[in-house]
Amino acid sequence: MFQPVSVKLKNYNVALKGFVLFLTFAGAVNCAPKKLAVTRIEGREIAVGAEKGEDAKIAAFIKPYHDHIEADMSTVLAVAPVAIDKTGQWQTPIGNLFADATLQKTDSIFLKRQGRHLDFCMLNSGGVRSIIPAGDVTMRTAYEIMPFENSCIVAEMKPEQIQEMVTYIIGEKKPHPLSGISFSIGKDGRASDIVIAGKPLEANRTYYCVTNDYLYLGGDSMVFFAKGPKSYPLDYKLRNVLIDYFKQVDTVVAPTNPRITVE
């Protein structure tokens, strides 16, 4: 007579689970993305100049564009009787010119859009990248002075912001371009006689300053611009301000009226 046999499966189940875990781990390792490492770097010289076998077809394709850009950049917009440079501790001829041009060219835009005039302009000395040599003033001159894509923006400013701005200028000891505003630096290092648009700084009044978007967003640590209640982007690049100004004046002369005086 057949007798049922009792089999102990405990050890078998343990071994089976271990085998399944091993297969799962092995599959995960094989499917995981492999980390690649650089083991060798090779380089070779590729000739790009005409003297090294430049591709004539590529050169012929590029030439019309190159010639067109060169012609535009060489277009004479005005003439500078003397060089307009960066000399000066608190203000420079090129900085004064740049700020004056910006205030002049943007005021009419702001007046048309908002029905009011601008009061003053402040830019940064580091944004003036070149000078205006004596002679022809070309499109290239404007690009050399302002190679960046910064645009003009008008900031509403309260008197306390302007006081902060003036304190910043004195602390920086850099010739940041100014127009429409002037002040004196006393022996104590404090500002006095702040005049804006020909009138002394008034309390409880809103002023309108044109600057660039980089500075409005706190560039060069000029955090005072954005503390005002409102701003007005003008969609007018600073480089185009210069180009339009050069076309307008024909002869470029640096302004000489002081913006900052030291007692």
C-alpha cells in the first residue's frame, strides 16, 4: 500500500529565493546605464585660412555677407574733430556724451508714451567700452563703444533712492555717466547741492531716470533703481541710441558742463 511521504521544503524555498534575488540583481546591473570615461584625446589641425587650403566654395558663399556687413560697419555717420576719451576721475568726455545722447534720444519716446519728460540719466562706466577717435565716426564706432545688447528702461525714483544712488557713486569713485543731474562732494565725503533737471532735489516727488536693463536689475550692485514703484521698458538698445545720435548731430563734440564737483 502506497504511503504519503512528507518532504521538508524550508531549505528548498530559501535557496530558491536566493537564486531569484541573484537573477534580479544581475539583470539590474546589466540593464543599468554604463558610465563612460575619457581614456584618450586626439587632435589635429584643420586649415581654415586661404593660405592653408580654404574651401573656395565656402569662401564664395560667405563673401557677399561679409562684404555687406563690412560696408554697413564702415558707413560714416558723423565726424569727431578731436578724440573723445575716458580721461577724468568723476566724469569723462565719452561718458558725458553717452549719457547726454541717451537722455536726449529717449526723452521724446517717453513723452509720447507717458506724457511726461525724463529727469535724468545714469549709466555705468564699465558699459563704455571704447572711445571716439578723431575723424570719421562710423557704425563700427557705435558697436565698439556699446558691444552689449542692453536696452533702455525708465525707473521711477523717489528722493531717498536718488540719495542712495549719489552715495553709491561717491563710494564707487568711478566716472559713471550722468546727465540731467549734478551734485557736489564735500570735504566730509557727503553729497550736497543735488540738482535734477535744473532744480534742487525735492522731497515727496517722483523722478524719472533712464538707465539700462542690466543696471535696473541690480547689475554693478545698483540695487536702488528697482526699489521704485514702477518701470517703463523702452525697447530701444543703447547702441541704437548712439547710432541715431551720430546721424542727428553730424559733428560729435563732447559736452563740457560738470556733473560732479569736489569741494
